[in-house]
Amino acid sequence: MAAILVCCNCGAALNTSPSLVSLLKPLPSSPSPDITRLLKTNDAPLDAEISVVRQIISDDEDRLDALDARILHLQTVLAQLVKRRTQTSKHLRKHRSIASPIRRMPQELICEILDLSTARDRAGHEGKPPWRMGWISRSWRQYALGYPPLWSSFTVPASQAYPWGEDWITSQLPRLESQLLRSGTGPLNIHWSRFDRKEPSSRILDLMLPHSNRWRTVSFHKPPRAAVRPGRLISMSFPIRRPTNVELDWLQPLRGKLDALRRLEMVGLRCTTFLDVFATAPNLCKVVGISLPPADEASIEVPWKQIKYYRGTYSFAQQVDILQAAPNLLSCTLDITDYDYTFVPPTDTTITLRQLRRLCLDQLGFHLPIVAPNLEELRCVDGQLKIPQILSFVHRASCTLRRLVLWQCHIHPDLISALRDLPSLTYLFLENEGHLEEHGVALFAALTVSGTAADICPHLATMLYGYTRWDSSASQDSFVCMARSRFLANPSDPLNPRFASLRLLSIDAYESEYVPPKADVEARVRMLQDEGFDVTFLGEGETTEYLDSKED
């Protein structure tokens, strides 16, 4: 079937454009065999042949000029069409945006998105409200300005000394006033900072104290000299700074006015006068960093019997006093700053925490005489911990442990023995800085299930394995076999349930942050994924969240 030529401009048949039809016709063949021979050889042409060749050259030059003219015309038309297409595309996009579902998104959902996206910047004692938000529409900006939770966290200067003089206080007041206005009548998180021995400016107090009935969190922080990842307790190897003595008498007028207060923090500071303003806060349930100095020293009175969540970094004796005064704790994180080896608790000393569900300890914390029959989760963040201490503590606590989290864990035969004696575990997190090949192979081989009563941790449903160095291919292969056995376990067998999920964290050994996994480990994980198993590496954001919440 003959091809139908159409116009490049309008698509019409080319029978109305003879000149273009002629240009698109096949080139004429050689007029004689002699010309064909000359094209294939280096023979010299005869005089008669030269005239024929010159005619062919003249015809080709005319055809080439006509083609160039036609191409120039089409390029001009094409440029105009491309320009019009770009304009049409923009026109279409603008009108599509009118019908976009995001324009009809409820204000409540938009505010929730803004809340979640700025939560990290607003968290902590140096959190900042979203003063600068770019790439959002005018309506979204109005939503943000009118959504009180975005403006509920305040960092308030508690110093008026040099260099934070009155001029600087004056520059801060408009920001605080504007933020108070935007916070509406909702709860507030108040973070007092920049402490010295003087009380805050009276202008700051006059602005903030009248809103004390809305204070949900109150924190007092002394900035550390060294940068420490937010949310982490200082390790025992880190030099603890001597607390700064401060007077908090200016808080006394708030006694009986802190009905909304739920969380109290004091880090790096010590109150030099007795303060009982927080003892009358009926809803206070979370305490971080409050110390109990000797009885002959001033302190902050805390209603420990109502406290549900506690985190503190103090001496062994102080932690014993706190735990004995707080029998209703649900969650507790303890870091022992020093262990007075001359301090020996009475032999009959027992700390009974019947409500405790979650406990995080360092090495010395495992010496605490805690009895917690309902304890479900035990976390350890100290790499110096001796694994047998875990079993001793669990047996002393008289609990049925379901979740075990071990950071900086040494993979050692003792770990296998410990896991064998914890059959009720459903969640296991292990992170280590590297291990001997035979120890890694032995651990993962021991965790491999076969559907018999000899299986270790038969109820384990979720496992996270973090590492900073994993060079042993034999250990990696043993890990794969373990994972495959857990995922393929018989779901109908109550003694041997399937894995629900398996996650891996690749962590930099020096910076304690996410690092992309090496190709050999990644290939083995991909192989498990190809088999349909729910196993994957945590991404950078998820790994950072785990590291930040290490001791929360």
C-alpha cells in the first residue's frame, strides 16, 4: 500500500502542495550506466558525461535550497507551536489547581500536617515555633497562624544579666506577646533558659506568670558545654557538670495555679531554696532530672506518689530514695552518675513498683533491689553491662518480660543463655559494634526455630538488629537462615508463631548516626524480600528517631 503524505502544518493531504510533494519524492536514479560506473570507480569522466553530471549537481542544489527554505518555514511554525503548547500547559495547570483535592482539604487536616511537619523543630527546651514557613499558600498561612498548638512551646529567658540585658529583654517581648496571642487558650510548654543567679526580668514574669493555669510542661535547663544528641542522658564516661545553683522563689505565687501541669524538667540546675509550688499540681505525672539532695539542703518538693513517668541522672542512693517515694511509676529511665561503694542498702530494702511497665537502666541500675511483677519492657543502654545481670534482675523483679532492648550489646554465648531463659519475649532489639564470627554464627543459629520445645524465644514476633560493623559473611548467612526459619514458622502452632517483621539499622561507628548498608548485607536482605518476607533496613529518618529515643 502506498504511503499517504500529509502536511506537517495542518495534517491535510499533500495533493494541494505540489512543490512539497516533489520535494518528498525519491531522488532520481542515475540517467545512464556510465554515470553509475563513475560513482563506483575513480575513472575520469568523458566530456559528454561531465555535462550530464553538472546538470544533476544543478538539480540537487535547487532541491537542497528548496528543502532548506521549507525546513526554515517549518522550524518557525514549530517554534510557535511549542510556545503555544507551553502557554496551554500553564493555563491547564492553573485551572487544574482550582479543582485539586488539596484545595478542598479540611482545615483540621492541614493543621495536623503542619503540626507533624514542625514537631521536631518545636520539641525540646530550645524548640522554636514556626516563625518562618515558606512555600505555602495564603490560606495555609492563615491556618497556621490560627492553630494554637503550633505556638504552644515557649523558650523564655530566665536571665537579665550581661549580655542578656534589658535591651535584649525588650527585643524579646514582642515575640513572646505575639506567640501568646496565637496560642489562644490552649496548653503551653514553657522552657526557661539562660539561667544565672538573678531572677528573670519583672517584665518577663508579668507577661508569662498570668498564664500559669495553662502550663502543661515546665522545664529549667542549663545549656551543656558539649553538644549532646537531644533526648539522651549523659553517659558515665561523660564528665558531669556541677549543677548551677538558682533561686526559684519567683515561682511561689503560682502555688495552687498549676492545674494543667503534667511534666516538670530540671537539668543542670539546683534550687537553693525550698520550693513546694509543684507539690500542689494535681495532674503532674512526668518528672525529668529532679534531684533529691540530702535532707539538710533545700530542694524542690515533688508529689512522687502521683508521678507515672520519671527520668533522672543521679547517684545510687538518690535513685533509691526517689523510687521508694514513687510507688505508682509506669515508666522509668535511670542513669547512675556515681556508685558509692561504701553505701550498702539494708538487706531488707526492697523497692516495690507494682505498676511499672517499662524500665531503662545502665549497668549500675541493675543493682537496684526492684520488684516489678508487671514489668513488660526492659531497656539497657550501657555497653559495659554483663549479660548475666539481666537474668538476675528479671528474676529478682519477679516479672514476665515481653520486650528486651539492648544497645551496645556484646554478642557472646552468655547472650544465648539469657535469651533461652526469657521464653516470653515477643520483641527483641539488639545493637552491637561488631562481633567475632563464631559468636555471631552461634547466636543466629540458636535463634533459628525448628518447631520444637528447644526453640529460643518461641513467641518472638518482632526483631530489630542494629550494627556498626558486620563484616562476617558466615554470620550474615546464619542471620538469613534464622530469619527464613522465623518467617516460615507454622502460624497455627502457638509455640512457634511467625515473625511479623524484621528490621535492620546500619549505624556509623563514630558519629552514631545512619550510614547506608554495605552491598553484601543489602543483597542478603533483598533476597529475603524477594521471598516475600517483611524485612528491610530502616531509612535515615527512622534510624535517627531510634537513636534520639535511645533512653526515652
